[in-house]
Amino acid sequence: MSPADAARDRVPPWLRLAAREYVRAFGPPGPGNPGGRDFLWLTALLGLVVMLAVTLIGVRGGLMDRFADSLLGKLESTGVPLWVMTNPERPGGFDAAARALFDDAAAGLGDLSLFPYHEIEPGDPLLRLPGAEGRGDGAAAPPLQGWAVSVDDPLWRWALDRAGAGAGAGAGVRDRAGDGAAPLPLIAVVNRAALGGLDLAAYRARLAAARPRAEVLDRALAALDRAEDGLGTPDHVAFDLRGPGGPALYPMRAVFVASLPALNRVAFLVARETYDALGRAGAYPALRYFPEGEGRAVARVRGLGFLDVIDRPPGAFAPAPDGRDAVDRLGDCLGTVPVRDGVDIQFSFAGPMPARPVRDCLARHGLADDPDLVLERVSGDALARGPDGGLVAPCGRLPPRELAPADRDACHAQGPRHPVAVPPAPAPVTANVYVPDRDRVLAARDRLQALRLDGKRVVYLNPLYQDALQRFAFLTRTLAWLQLPVLGLGTALVIVLLVIQISVVTGHRRRHYALLLTHGLRAREVGWLLQAETAMATLCGGAAGLAVAEAVKRALNRLFLSGDAGALARTELGLPAVTLVPPIGVGPALAVIVGVGALAAAVLALQAHRLPLGSKTTPTDLL
């Protein structure tokens, strides 16, 4: 006996017959195929049931995700943000004590993460966007608000990652922020969807009036002129920052996004480290923080002049037809009036000016390489981020009484350039708590609201967010309530269809089963044969159903993304890759196949009892 024959003999006869009969159902009908294509239709029915079940499970999960995205916001790879604020009765904001309490509370809920931020109103004394107060023409758009978020904040990283992957003026800034190269980045993430209330006339007027005239501001004005609506796509957006000598206009590298995945309409993001540095420089006037250096020690121009120009021939500075020479026009560009004493020409400023716009003005009027040009410079201080996220600055720029004793001793020993921690800025009073799984949002809310410090609540949910969370809870609980009725009705329908189809299968084969009994097969083995054929139909139909479900999922997602809902998600909700039907995973898919197979086996057992196929069944009972 050959090994193949030996292996075949080890397979029970009823199982060989089941496989042969099941395969013949997919061939042409004939004398050797007593039931025709009955098992083909049973396989198709089971595959259709599996496909519908898997698709509906995916749609349910997709709807839950979309509810969370639209009502609460969603940041890819990070989770759902909970928008919280500290108790106004408890001073200190999100200080070290509040953060330690949060860490303890988050331990039982998985990977919750807290990222405080400052809200920037239109009249903020440290940083403001010109025109953010609103258009003033009766438009319904509210004033523009911004956030100062940490460079470690997932929202900041998300925006810069998108800029680095795609283009626009923001491309290339990703590696220049938050990685140590630029400790205090001068970057603004601009949300196009929230710029409807920007007073473009006021913004344009502020740029046009800026002195010294930086070339980058001219480019921003040109982009504004070319734009049909909004700011256009300049490589920089100008903000008024509080610096040495008072507020001044600074161009910040721009990263434009179609929208931000936040619940409220945030118009722009800036680095919280930069924002805090502006506040610390205002609190400690001796600290020379020049924002354009992004934390590095850079030099500014305190004044400039052309010395010993008395020997120059008349017309050396190329007078214009109106009698004003290049020096006068340079004064217009710098925003100051030249002082001529017959020997020298001097320009002075109210405070140190950034070197770049001064150089731009000199180059614009052909004076950058003038041999008699002398620049009076002043050096700024280097600032860095400390291990705890705070600022580090030269100790000699800070009041000794406000330094920690160890820092004071180190400063005395190593000199005024020794870096020490700057006394911290006031902690933010608002924060985002990211919950990685939407199913844990309500549990995270309850845990956060239960936090107490000195007998007082630590955090509250923003009222707008609390309302959205209640709506989300209502929708999720409504869907959860609907699951049981829908599952019950669906199961009943499947059972009815299986009873009909399996009755057809067994009815067509009664004579065949009687013949098998006469050939020595026992009644229970005929029952096993039927169960084996039904299991084969379940496995083949389930595999086909999963393949069709995947194709249906891809088609639905493609149609959804190309429709109005997908466009709204991309442009208004900050969700670039939103899907309607997400993958359900291997576990749920196998559970669906097993469940459908169990239903089919139960129906078949009932039908076998009605045939009948019992221990005392004879061939004549089946005829």
C-alpha cells in the first residue's frame, strides 16, 4: 500500500464523502451531484452574512470615531484631547503640585498625557497678531485667538510634521524646532480655517508701517497683494512681540495648515517656550533676549554711522531728483532721521534693532559695503530649555535674591555667564489631556474631575467642551442601546434564512442519505457528514465574505473621502485621512465567522433531528 493510500485510509469515510460532495456543488449538476448547487448557495449565504456583519461592525466603530472626532477633536497617533482648565480659586495653574497629582491619577488610565498651554487673546501684551481684533465691518467672525503650546506638545509636532511632509512655505521648519537646534523657535502655525475674522487692512497697514523695512516683510506684503482671499502663502507671518525697547514687529516662519484638530477655532500656534521667554525678558530688564536669535546669542544694531565723509565729493550719496540722497532714503527705511554734523553722519535708535532688517535697508540703498560705514552692536544672551522645560539664562542677568542658593554660589564661583534656571513664568491655567482611546474618554473625565488638592478641585472641563462631551456620551450610549435590538433582529433574520437554505439542502439529499445507510454508514456519521459540509461552507464563505468586506470598505472610504463629508473633515476639523469604515481586526473577524458557523451548526442539528437521523434510523425512514 502506498503512503498516499495509507493516509487516505486514515481519513474517515464520511469526511471523504463530505469533501467530495461539497466540491461537486461548485461543478456542473449531474447524476453524481444529487443536491445540485445547494452547498454553493449555502456558501454564498454564509459569505454574505459574514460580509454584512463585518462591514456593520466596522461602520459602527467608524461612526463612534467620527462622533469623537467631530465633537471632541482628534489628533492622529495621540488620541482625543480633553480641554481642561485649573480651578480659579486655586492659584498656581498647572504647577508642579498639580502635575504630580495628575500623574498619580493618570496611572490607572493608561497613557494619558498633560500638555498645558497659554491662551493668547488679541490684546495680549507679549504677542499679538495685527488685525486679530476683528474686521470691524459687522462680520460675524469673532476675534482671533491663539495658543502658546510647548514644542513637545503633540499638536505642535503634528503641524510641523505635516509641514515637513508637504510643502507650502512651512516645508523644512520641522527640523528647526523642538530638537535643540532652535531652543526658542520663532515659528507660527497658522490655521487657514480660522482666519475669516482677520482684519486684513489693519494687518497690511501694520506691515507697511514697520521700520526698519525688512525684505521678508516686503515679501509678505507681496503675497498679501497676490492673494485672492486671506494672507496668501507667505514664508513668514508678522507678529508684534514685546522686546527690548517695547513692542516691535517680528516676522515668524509660517506653517500653514487647512485646519487644526481642536474643538475651538484656534487661529495660530506659537511655541510656549518663546512666549514664556518674552514674559521673563519683560520681568527682568537686564536679560537681553532677542527673539530673532531663537534662543541663541545674536548681536543687534544700536546705531550706525558714516564717519569722516567730509572729504567725499558732492553727490557721493547719489541724490534723487527731489534733492534727497541715499542717506535720507536710508533714514526713511530705518525709521529714524540721520544727524549730519559736517564730518559724520549718525543714525540712532530708541532701542537695539535686529541686524537683518538693518542690513536689508543698507543693501536696498547700496550702502551695505560703504567703506565709511560703522555699526554699533550689542550682544544678546543665549537662552536654552532646561531639563524641566523651563528657561536657562546667564546668572548675571538675574537678581541674585531670586536665584536658588546653589545657583547663587555657582554664579559667584564661575562668573556672570554661568547658566542657571530662570525663575519660572506663571504656569498656564489651560491644558489638553490626551486620551489615546476614545472608549476611555468618559472614565478619564470622571477621574480628572475627582482630583483634589488642599481640599479644592484641581481642574474643570471647559464649559464648551463639557457640553460636547455630554453630546458624545449621549450618542455613544444611544448606539450601545441600539446594539442589542439590531443584533437580535439580525440574528433572527439569519436563522430564518439558514433554516430555509439548510432545509433545501437536506430535502434534496434524503434519498442519497438513505443510500449511504444501506452501504454501511451509520446515521450519526451521516450527521457528521452534514456538519462537515456546513463547516466547509462556513470557512469558504467566511473567507470570501472577508475579501468582499475589504473591497466594500475601501470603496466606501474612497467615496466618503471624495464627498462633502470628507472635504468638511479635512478643511474644518483638521482630519486629513478620515475614514468611515476602519479595519476591525483579526479577532472580531474570526469571532464573526465562528458565530455564523455556530448558528449554521445549530440549525443543521435541528434539521438532522427532523430528517430524522437518530440511532434507530433506517433507510426507509428517509424515503
